[in-house]
Amino acid sequence: MRYALALSRTHEAELSFLYCDPRPDTGNSEDKLGIRRAESLRSALFEHLDPSDLHGLRWRLLVVLANDIGEAITHHAQAEATDLIVMRSRRRPHRAALLGSTAESVSRSAPCPVLVMHNDEREWVREGLHIDLKRVLVAYDFSDYSELALKYALSLAQEHQTELHLLHVLPPRSVNEPEIAWYPSKGESAYHTAAQRMQRVVPAEVHLWCNIKTVVSEGHPYREILNYAEMNEIDLISVGAHGAGFGMRALFGSNVDRVLRQAPCPVLVARPLRPSVVMRNEESKDLLSERADSRLYPSGGRVSEFDDSRVWLRGQLRTT
């Protein structure tokens, strides 16, 4: 909640507090029950929140009654053209490895980037909702999704004047020769090829306002990412969600899954912004009607639509 408040204030974004609860097995009217739960949630919200933190913000409190929490979050984000989902994840590596956590489920299907955090990690939102973001790490593998992760990291780095680290991990045993040799090789090694490509990744003008560090390592990607983040006191890791690879390997844990579970800092899972759509199935209609009936603080703010090629701009970030 503190991260969502800080980001919303910095980027002048509308903020939605979304609470998902299973459908009740009761004879009471769902509309009345939704309003009563929303009022209870509002009371609980102000137990952990200073009302002054909301001063000047466009915000609202939403209650959604749904059996599948992850699906409800992604449906709401899609319907509202949300630009960023902020959520907390519990560290349950063994259980999550088999069943998957809600955060991992949302990260696989969200229509926008997802910022995931844990309790026991390095924080960069200080007292007074001040953002103290110093070092951002981008896991870059030259794919489209890692390019998207870089764009979001560059946007944050420019906004908060942070140091940007780019890390590319080569497969184990891909470097067969030392970096310094007595005789020149017939061709460039995988290490030198990757290093040269990394130098061309960041536009030249970025170096004028941001300190860039590019690193090439070798090994298992998730281990190298976690080790680098720990050794260099990284505040935020930006990674790309690799479509099928992210979901198909969920049983054994993909690189993104493992980074989410073990990272020493918050993780931004970069996903393309999808434009809002009108949902057709009956379940989605029920979801939207319940959301509308239980809304306590409607906002008249404009809903922006984005295509897959765009990323955040100042004043265009909507946070859930």
C-alpha cells in the first residue's frame, strides 16, 4: 500500500484499493453485503493509513466477490485499463513451486506490469512516502520482453535519477576461453559478443542523465540475477515475463518465478500494456456489476487506452 501510494503521488495517478473475497454462501443480498464489506474494509484501511497520505489523490475503494482472486485482479485491471498492479507475495517456495502463488498467477496473465514485494526485503519507500530508488537491475536476454523491462526501468531511472544495471547471463559452460589470451582466437567469444551487444542496447542520450553499468555473467539466470542483486544492493529488479516459458515451466519454477520468490528487493514483472476491452462472458459481467455496486469513492478521471508499444509517461500511470 505504501508503494502504491508513493508511486501514485509521484506520477499523479489514480489509485484503486482492490479487495477480493470469495462469494458468500448466504441468503443476504449480495449488494448489501458488498457495501457492508466495503465499509469494513475502509475502517481497516485507515488503521494502517494516515488519511493525510490520500490528500490530493484520486482514489477509490473496491470490493470484488470472486472465487479466483488472481483472475479477479487481472479482469479488473483489464476493464479499468490499469497501468500497474502492486501486490504483496508471501514467501512460500515449496508450496508455490507446485501450486503457484497468486502473485505468480497475476504476473503471467496481467494486462500491465506487476510490482511484487515481500516483507523481508530491501525497501525504497521511506517515511513521508518519499521514493529513495538508487539502483535498478534489468535482466536482459535480448528478447522482446526484456526490451520492455528495459523501457520501464529507463522510465523509472529517468524519473528518480537512479543507477541502472543491465545483466545478461550466458548459459553454463558457454565461455570456453579466458577473457585474456596469448594468441587471438579465430572469432569472438560468446562473452565478447554479448558484451558488445549490451553496449548498443541503451540509447546514447541515456548516458547524459543516468549512470549505466552493463554486466555479462555465466550460469543459471535466476541464480546470477539474485546474486548480483544481493551483492550490489539493488533496490528494484525489472524482468520480462516470457509468455509460454513463464507458464509452462511453473511446475518446476521458471527463472521469473524463482526471482519473485527469492529476490532481496521488489520485482517489476514487465508486461505490455493492453487496451481495455468490453468483457463478453457472464462471469465477467457479474464481476463488473458487483464492482460497480460496491464502489464507495467513484472517480471521474479519464481512462486512457494504451497499445502494446507504449510504456508509462508522467501523469499516465493508474495503479491498482
